[in-house]
Amino acid sequence: CNNLLHLSPGPQPAGSRSIGVKQAAELKAMDSGGTSDPYVIVYLTSDMKKRYETKVYRKTLNPVFNEYFTFQVPQAEVPDSTLVMQIFDFNRFAKHDIIGEVRLPLATVNLQHVIEQWSDLVAEEQLGEICFSLRYVPSTSKLTVLILEAKKLKRMDSHGLSDPFVKVHLILNRKKWKKKKTSVKKNTLSPYFNEAFVFEVPFNQIQNVDVVISVWDHDKVTKNEPIGKLFLGCRATGKQLRHWSDMLSNPRRPLAQWHSLQPPDVVDKALGLKSHLKLPLPHR
């Protein structure tokens, strides 16, 4: 079993929190020699930009870290913040592989006392990747979303495959506005779509729009299940925000990009959608 020990002393002056990464035990062997080169990344979901890293420990499945980090967390942000500890296997020449992670919502912890505990590592679920292009033409108010292909999708069916299709939702001022969907591709984890959808979005509304891309597994008998989602717009972060910004900076030019799918509930929470209210269409 993979375990990670962490220490979380209570509030320090001015709302700071001290987080300690103590040790890990019985980690998964990621290298061909039967060991790993583990290190830990620590961050809070309330401030994703501030991340700490421990040192890398070579060729061990039982590293002892004993490293401490301090975060500033205003009391008002505690209920919505989660402590995340991700343990990676260092690789000098390739992408570092994640071994697992621990998530601890601060609202579930008594921050008035020192807490020291073992926590089971949870393997990060790989939901897959999707490639699509965006194009916006301000003079015609046309936003084109071209769904190209997906790969490495999560297996949703008992036979180890999925029947994927993609939904494209437009959210305006945090309310669902317009939607389209692709055809269903049978028995594949690497579907090719090449399907374009054109939406009319006035230039004065483009800053208020979120584009939600979601991949679903079609099921004839039971309810369709979401595999993963992501969203783009001025409220997005990271790669999604860069893709959106590049689109706005290059009007009339289609820009294609691969994106990793995220858990549907994480995306829904980030979007903070309001209740389902019908929105009048803008005057043409």
C-alpha cells in the first residue's frame, strides 16, 4: 500500500499554516530496477500558483522527507480550500510520473491543533486527452469550435472500451446558453471526430462566455456517463486560458491544441453554474 505521512500544525500568526511532509512507505516501484526516485509537490487549491517541492530521494520506496512549508490562508478561504500532496517519480530525461496523491479538505480538519497522520495515496486517474481548435471572427460574431480527436480515454465499458461523443456547451454569465454534440464513435478510446460547430457570440459578450468541452460514454440502456471535462474562457487557468487568449489575439485564425480532461465535478465546481434558467437570446 502507498502511504504518505503529513503534519499540519494549526494556524500561525496572520493566517499562516505550516504543512509538514514527513515520510512515505511502501511506494509503488516506478523504475525498471524495482525502486523509485520520489519527491512531493504540495499546494492548496485556493492558491494553485504557490507550490512547494521536497528534495528528490534516489532509489527508495520508503523516503523520509521531514520538510515543512508555510502557506498564507485567510480564514474566509479555509472552507473552500483543499491541501494537495502529490508524490512523483523523478526522471531526468522524461516526464515525471505521478505515483499518487493525498487530498485533505481544510474544512474537515481542526486547525487549532497539530495533526499528524498517515494517509493512503490515491492514484491519479487519467481520463484522457482531447484535441480541438478555436476560431473567433469579431466582424461576424462567429465562434467556431472544431472537435478533432481524443486519445487515451478512460475505459468505461466492461469490455475495456468506450463509445465516446463530445458535447460543447456555451455558458454566458454563469448560465447555460447554447450546446451542440458530435456523433458517437463506437468501441474506441481514440476517436476521430473532425466535427465543427459554429456559435454566434457578439463581440461585447465574448469576455463573459465559457466554452465547456465534455467527453461522454454513450450507453443505449442506461444513462450516458461523463468521462471528463474542461472549460475555456477568461475565467479559465493554465493551458485552457492560454488557448483562449491566443484565439482572441489571433482573430479569424483557427488554433488547435491538445488538452487533458479533468474530473467532471471539479470542472462544474470551478464554473460555479447558477440554476437552470432560460436566458433570452441576444438581439441580432
